[in-house]
Amino acid sequence: MHTNRKTVGIVGARGHTGMELIRLIAAHPVLQLAFVSSRELDGQRVADHVDGFADELRYASLDPAAVAAQGADVVILALPNGKAAPFVEAIDAAKPDTLILDLSADYRFDPSWYYGLPELTRGQWRGEKRISNPGCYATAMQLSIAPLRDLLAAPPVCFGVSGYSGAGTTPSDKNDPEKLRDNLMPYALTGHMHEKEASFRLGVPVEFMPHVAPHFRGLTVTTNLYLTRPLKREDVLQRFHAAYDGEKLAIVTDEAPWVSRIAHRHHAEVGGFAVSADGKRVVIVATLDNLLKGAATQAMQNINRAIGVDEYTAIPL
């Protein structure tokens, strides 16, 4: 298919998203996994941690200089917020034409980086080799709001619930199945990073109230929109179909989607479209798998376009 293989490395490969990325890359016809960096798993076989991975590759603990010295064509940074800069600086110095995809929030507000939410920003990519991957909740919120953005009479209000994989692998109350049992845990009820991100990207203030639930993967966001003029339900649907009918990974559904149906799926679903009697209030529900369309799958869409292959290469549709 393609002769010119490209090498790719992952920094922060122990996390849930890192594991998903390893699976996607293993099935990719062009990308070749060159290194996976994890302090905690240093020296262990990747195949012992990732189902379906057959290679003999082992995790290594690589500092920024060591990552840059690998000379990979693509480097994916899957690190907690605030940790990307030393790796970016080292790669900038050693091999500036490396494609860097950052999964954290560190560059989502940086105009020199391309913000890769393909369904909304595909036309804004100008060949940048620095790509910031959107937040999982921020992706769902923007897909829910963008088609009605020009008609908003008030800040959209978004109520979110995610599985505890969204709280990462470092132990906390928010990923403790015992504390989450029969429970819903509210957190960061104002000023959440994804609230800032969605507001910044849409150019309107977005209000967001996240919660963690006892399930492992998948998030759901219910968004309340007040409109400047009344719309019929079919007008609302028409706008969403116009926005997403050409998309393979953003599906418009008539009914409100269920989070139980989105785990391990690579697309987002947007539906419900409940309209108030006066036509000036719309409630929309969006679901996605926070580890896939919310992270690894979206990263793969962005990398595919940047290396010049079909956007959906190696993404199971």
C-alpha cells in the first residue's frame, strides 16, 4: 500500500489512552511503533500489557533528550497537563520537522499549534507539525453547540458524566471503583479545563459541570441551549445533518444516545434534540468514548492527515 513507513513514539504510554494508541498503531499500514516511554513500566514487554500486541517491543524510561535522540517521524505526548514543554523543546532543537501530537491541554490555547477537532477544524490545518488534540468533554461539547452557535441567546450549559477511565491511572477518589459504586461524583463544577477550552474555541462562554460515574469508559454530555429566535425541531435537525452527514466519526441520531452503547466505538453520537414549546430552548445529548474519539482515535485522525494518508486509516469504522 505505502512503501514509506513512518516511525512513531509514544511518551506516557502506560495510561489508558497510550494503550489505545498502541493498538491503533499496531494495525496501521504506514506507522511503525519505534518506542514507548513509561517510567513505571520501564523494561517490561508491551505485549504483556496490551492485548493483541505481538511485537517484542519493551517500554523504556526516556527523558526529553532521549526522546528527541530517537529521531522518530511522529511523537505522541500522552502526559498529564503541564509536562509537555521539555519534550517539545528537546524535539524542536534536535529534529524540528518531527510531527508532534500533544494529548494534554498544554497547547490547546496556543495559536501557533493546530487544534485538531477534524469535524470542526479540518479546513484550518495549514500543514502545521505541531498538533494539539482536543479534550474529550470539549469535543462532545463543541460538536453539540457548533451547529447552533450563531443563534445562542445565553451561554450553553452542559451537564457531563464520564466513566472513571477519564480520571487517569494515578489512584484518586475519582477512579476508585469502591468509592464510585452506586455513586456519582461531582468535581470542578466551575472553571474545568474543558470548559475553558470549549469557550475559547467556540468564542462563546460555555458552562460545564462534570461528574464521574461507576462505569469505566464513555462520557455523555447534556447541553441546554437558549436561542435568539424560535426553531422547529426539524430546523435543528437540519442544521446538525448539514454539519455532520459527511462525517464518519460524528453521527447524528434522532433519539438521545446512550453512554452504554458508545464504549469501544470510535465515533461520537449527537442526538435527542428536544425543543421547548416556544421553540427557543433546545436540549442536545452527545456521547463518545473518552479514550477513543475523546483521545486516541481523534489523535489518529490528525496524524493520518498530517502524514498524507486517508484520515480514517487504521480506525475501525
